Amino acid sequence: MPHTATAPQREAWMTEDLAELLKQTATGNTITCEQVQQFAARHSIEITKMKPFVDALGITVSNCRGLCAK
């Protein structure tokens, strides 16, 4: 039986309003690492929570500095 990947689960704090704001910040399906950091600071979100958030939304981070994965 083939393994099928599942999309990352959105957590309760990942509201639809925050998701829409993050999508609006992105260009297409891509957002820069700097934009992710600014978004997290503006919305009082720990930077380490941003990787699962962008993954759940299917957004790619460009110029990643690895801050989200720490």
C-alpha cells in the first residue's frame, strides 16, 4: 500500500483571519523569511510556530534563515 502524505494540521490559534492576512502578505504562494518574521512580530506569534503555519497553508518561504525551525 503506497504511503500518502497528509497536509500539516492547523492548530486552533491559526485562525482564518490570520491565515488570510498571511496569504495577503505572500506573493502568489511564496513569502520571504523577512516577511514571516515581521508577520510573527506584528501578531505576537512565536517565530517557531510560523513554519507549521506556512506549511499548513501551502506557502513556500524564500530566503529561509532557519529561524522557524529552531
